[in-house]
Amino acid sequence: MRSNGAHAGPSMNRRHLLAVGGGVAAAGALAACGGPEEEPSATELEWDADAQQYVIEEEIASGETPLKLWFENEDLADAQIEAFKTAFKDVYPDIRFEVEPVTQNDAVQEMSLAGEAGNGGDVFMSFYDQVSRAISEGIAAPLGEYENVLKSRMSDTFTGVVTGEDGQMYAVPVTTESIALMYNKTLLQEVTGSAEPATTWEDLKALAAEYNDPSSNRWAVRWVPGEIYYSYSVLSSMGWQVYPTGDVEQPGYDDPALVEALEYYAGLREIWNVPSADATPETVEGEFAAGDTPYVITGPWAFAAFDEGAAANGFEYGVTTIPAAASGDPASSFAGMHVIAVSAYTKFPAAARVFANFLASDAGAAALYATTGQIPALNTDLLANIEGLSEDPHVAGIVAQSSQATLLPQVPEYFWSTGNEMTVAAWDALSTPQEAQSAAIAGYNELAGL
């Protein structure tokens, strides 16, 4: 089973996973403030060191009161409840749950009102880019002892973005998604004698020199060259970092490194010589699915089409990290992440924490994958424990790329528009890299009202 967004295209997936907001907060600079006074701190809760779990409150354990869950996807909530009951059937056989449908993008805002009124969820699903607001408004509670458990199961990239200035984690990373390099193993073996993927753009240039045939629309690699969502992987490898300080007023467009990065990016036109307007997600992914393109850069939403294409056209494909510049850093990308947080207003902080942590357990991750096809935000070695995922040869590449990705809380819409214009200007040679940079600075400042 694949992601529900398998046919939605990158823009729709980016909308869901890089939700648009009014400000940017650095991962390590999330503000922290106290929650409601009546909520016990995590240090006051009973921790079962042997079970590595908090001891659930008697009202919840006995089934006297249900634990209220705020989920956008009710099927996912039902699957997690069933998995939880199975996992804890010998310890908490009477536990009950109540599911209230709340959209993830609205959960923090709604909790600020409903939580204080006493009718909010005990836990709530949201996007990682909402965590900074949840912390600053005192809506999310720290996870306490579960921090050590979670940090042993997922990368610092994932745990860091939900960590506040006080060093405490305020949400459980649940899913991850990023673009990555996908490669036709069968075709590469035929063309090069090896099915091993390229690791640098220089490797791809060497292949393109032998493989490309513009007259027959044959190219060694394809991607969507006119969107910063894709170009950033190249620009970042050349030393440019977006929002380096986490300040929404400083997108990084004035960084001198950006000029050299744009020059390098424009130079890749020699291996994928098409105007940006002619390279859409549909055409790029369709050509790879047809079996005639060795490499494509896209996201897991294309897996379903690629699986069908591989079966119909007799090839096997793999997924790995995006190539880097030979002289540069590992290629970053924009990643998305769904999270679950404990409400600072909950009367059952132990039970809420137990359930939130469960979504990052093997059983919780298996329920997630079986229900939605989304990739759990766990270390690659742990994915082998997830039923279904262990048979999926493509997940590890997405996770590997996600672990070196850039997670940006609340990216304003005008970042994408100015970034796309800059990318198109460089790719289509509409201006020099210096002019493209200057236009991006001016355009961003105007739209941001700076």
C-alpha cells in the first residue's frame, strides 16, 4: 500500500508536509514556556523502567474515562487504537478511546481554545512546522522519559526539529517524506555494466555524455528544474542554506554562496537540456515509468506509478540519496514530517504520553504503514521490523535522504514563488546568477513587506 498522496504530485505533497505559515522558527530555537499549572510535570509521573513506559492513570486504565485523540485521518486513528489494544491487552485490557476528527493544520489553533475550556484532545496530530507555536503558546507538553527512547529510534534531524530551547522534546515524529534519487537498475546494468547508482553530479555528467540523445528525447536524468523544491538539493550541496538563522526576514538569498550555487545549477542544463516549462512532474515521472530513463528525482508519491511501470516494462528500480556536487556537501532537500503531541491541558499526562510514544513503536509504525502507506520516521535498521516495510525495497532511500534534509518550520508562500522565479531565471538563462539572486532578494523583501 502506498501513500494516499501517490498521485497528487509534489506541489500537493509539499503543501501538506511543508505547511504554509507566517513565520520561520529554527529547529534549535523553538521557544518554550510552561503549560497549564494543573498539569503535572513529566518528572512527577510514575515511570516503569523495565517496561520503558509511564504508568497510565487508573481512570484511563480501568476504562472509566476514554483517552481523547485528535486525528485528521480517522482510519489511522482506528488502526492505532486497535494496534495499541493488542500490544497492551495484558496490561490495560479495559482501556477506551474517543476519536475527534480535527485537521492537522488547525489542531494547534483549536487546542489553544478547546484545551483551556477543558474539551480538547489529550493528544493531537499536527505538522512539525506547528510545534514551535504549540510550545510558545504552552499547548504542547514535553515528552519526559520518552525522549531517550525516541532518540534511540530516530535521527537527530527528526528529534531536533521538535526540541525546544530548554532541550526537551515536545512532539513525537511520526512520518517522514522527501524527494530522492530513483534509478532504473536494469537499464543501468545494460548501459554501464553496473546497477550501482551515481553519487555525484559529475558521475551523471559522464553517463549523460554517452546516453543522451536530444533528438529522440532520451536523457540520463530528469527532474523538475524550474522549482526550488527540486533545485535546492543542488544549491545546498554547493553550500547554500535556506533560512540559516531561522528568521523569516532572512531567507538566505543574500548569501554570496548562492551565486556560485546558481552557476553550478545552470551548468547542469548540459545533461538535461529542456526549458523549465517543458519539464513537469507528469512528464518526468511518466518517462521514468516507461523504462527509458536511468535516473529521476522525485518523491514517494510516484512509487505507485513506478511499480506499475516496472511491472509492465520489465525493469527493477531503486531509491537512494540525491547526488552531491563532487566538491560539495551532501545534498539536502525539503522534508516533511507529521507529528503527534501531548496536550499541555490533558488531565491524563501519563496515558497521553504512552499513546503518543506508541506511534513511534514497531507496532504503531506498522499500523501507520498498513493504513496510509506513509513512511515512519524511524532509523533505517528499525524499518526491517515493520511488517510490509521490510519487503519494500524503496523506503530506505527516502529515509536516508530525509535524514540529511532541511526541516523548515512554517515556510511563507512567497518563499516558493521567489525561489521558483530565481530557479527558472538561472535554468533558462533569463539572467545571470547574480541578477537572479538580486531579483530574489528584492522580490522576497517586497512580498514580505520588509
